[in-house]
Amino acid sequence: MSELSFEQAQAELEGIVERLERGDVGLEELTTLWERGEELYRRCAEQLAGAQGRIEELARRLDAEGGD
Amino acid sequence: MKVEATIVEGRKVYSVRAFNQGVGSWLQRLPTVWVEGEVTELRRQQRWATVYFTLKDPGSGACLPAQMPRGQFDALRLDLVDGERVHVYGRPSFYEQRGDFHLRALSIERYGLGAHLAALERLKQKLAREGLFDAARKRPLPRIPRLIGLVTGNDAAAKRDVLAAITTRFPPASVLVAETYVQGPRAAPAIATAIGDLCARGVDVLVLARGGGSFEDLLPFSDERVVRAVASCPVPVVSAVGHEQDTPLCDLAADVRASTPSVAGRLVVPDVAELRTWLDGAHARLGRGARRVVERHGQRLASTHERLRRAPVLALERREARLRTTQARLRALSPRATLERGYAIVRSGETLVREPPAAGAPLTVEVAGGTFGAVAE
């Protein structure tokens, strides 16, 4: 799972949600899939927050360097 | 004519006058011919009976003094000026009093412009057929040139104009200047060589600049060697030769034609202020773009997560609904529903009664509300 890129994780998460919403999932599988989905969400959210943080940091640094 | 000589100390000696007469009479036997040349040093004055000028060969520089009676000259109404090419019909003549040799003109015809124009047109057609002027050949100028090549005359106003326009718009520009002949017979090969030299020294755009001049002055810029050098130049060429109305052939072969040297200068470099504005704008857009991407991903993720949260409940509700449907269908199949509609089940003992029973037989009747006993009649 650690090899998954943001896009891959996002695609898998959306696949899981679609399957769950269609309802063609066994009861046992339901819990497994849902847990997997939550894990994927957490990873995506972390990566997004990381990217956002880097962008803001870079912008601040550039502003501090030259004021332009 | 008989030229008299005297014998002095055993030598045959001619007087100057006799000698000149001899040369003069000999020259007179030469035929009348057409001579082609450029008119220079034209001297015509109202009080002179004769018009004097010099015929010059533009290629070799060879000169021939010529003269014509003023009345005849004026009658031709040529309004000749220095530098024009003419055909002079005349014969050699010798001014015996001064020992001067000249061409005595009987007639003068302006030659050149028409002939030059026709030759130029033929060259233009030929080069056009080869595709040298095709629009598809035109290359865009580099956005920010690293090294600009400038081919121009020495101390020409054109050079100053180009350099001023370049440095005003884009102070950090680097320009390599090749000063060369820009008119006369040596100009064409010199310009072609200068173009090659600048390219070899790594320029990435080339400006060819010359101020205005006469038709003949600009001829080198229509020379096949120059036109071919421009067309085969490995980097884009901006041509600014002559004035707006002049179209030397090098203009047609160049990638961009500028109406004046200043315009050429402005064309080859970006405006540093505009560049700065563009860069600032691009920088701002970069920041906004990056933030927007993160934002969009965030929204999409949030909505997916929302759906994920609802999904198990939804899945369970679906199953429950399916169960209820199944139960309803099961119910519909049981006799109970039939009894509800007013039907009864009649039993004799444990057996379902399907035929009329014998009279007096004891029966059990089941209806929706319950069971009661009955006797057959």
C-alpha cells in the first residue's frame, strides 16, 4: 500500500465506493471494503495536506526572498 | 592630312600642333560607336556652349571624358544626374589646342533602370520558383535572443538606429556587429560573407540593416548572392533595407521584413518591462494553479469520503429492503392471504374437503378469523 500514488489510491477508493453503492457486496466483504476505503481516504488526505503545505511554504519563502 | 616634320640634328621632329593634328586626323577615322557607362561630373552651364561629363564604368572604374553641344544635350530632355547609366552614341575626338581626348557625343540614351528592373524581375521570378520566398519557409524569431548579429555599413545611421532600439527595449542584449560595404560592386559578396561569418560565430538571429538610398545603391541587396545567403541562413533573418516603399529581394527572402532599422531592432528583442509583467503574471498564475489543483483534489476526496461513510448503511438498508420484499412475496404465496379475502378451508378430520361430503358429516371450517365446527346437510 505504501507504493500507491495519490491517483492510484484515489481510483481504488472511488472503485470501492461505487461497488458499495451498487450493493453487490457480500456482508463479510462489506466491512473489509469499508475499512480499506477509510484507509485509502486517510492516505489521500495526508498526501493532499502535504502538497498544500509544501506549496504554501514555497510561496512564503519566495515572498521572503525577493518580495516578488 | 599631311603632317610636316622638320629635321633637327638628324631627327625627324614634329611641332606639338603638327603632332596633335596628326593624332586628331587619325582619331577621326575611328568609327562612331555606342558606349555604356555611368554619368559622373556632369557640368552644364547656361553660358557654356558645351556640356561636359565623364562616363565611368561602374565595375572597373575606368573613365572617359565626354562632351556634347549644349543645344543638342538640352533637346534630349534627359535631365540626367550623376550616377545614371547611359548609352552614348559618339566618336573619339581630340582637342588639338590642348591635346585633350574625349568622346564627342552625338546622342545619349538613358539605360539601366528599365534593363535593371527587367533583370531584377527575372531573378525574382527564378528565385520565387525555387521557393526562396515561400511563406512556409519563414521562421519565428527567438523570443529572447542570446546573441544578435547585425550586418550594416560602418558608421551608418542604420546601425545606430538598430542598436538604440535594441538596448532601449532589452538592455541585456548582446549584439555582434559586422560592418561591411553596403553599396557598390564589392557590397554583395561582402554582405553574403558577413552573414556567413556571423552565423559561424553563433548568433541566433540576424538583422540586415541599411538606410534609404537610390535604386542603384540598394541593388546589392537584390543580388543573387545576398538573397541566397539570406535564404540559406541557418538562423532567422530580419531585413530592414531602404525605405518602406523599397522591396529589395533580400526582404522577400528574409523571415521578417522590417520597414526601418528601428523597427528591426524592436522586433528582435522582447520589451524587458513587458517581459517582467509577463513573468510576474505567470508566477502568480503558477501559485493560483497549484493551490487550485490541491483544492479540487480535496473537494473530490471529501465527496468520495462522504459517499464511503454512507455506503455501509446504504448497503444494509438495501439488504433489509430486499428482505422485506422477499417476506412480502412469501406472504403472498401463503393461504392466509386467501382467507383474508373471505375464502374458507373446509376439513373433514385431517382431510381437505374437495367434493361435497355426505349429509351429516362433521366438518371443521377455517376462516381468516378462526376455526369453527359445522355439519353437512
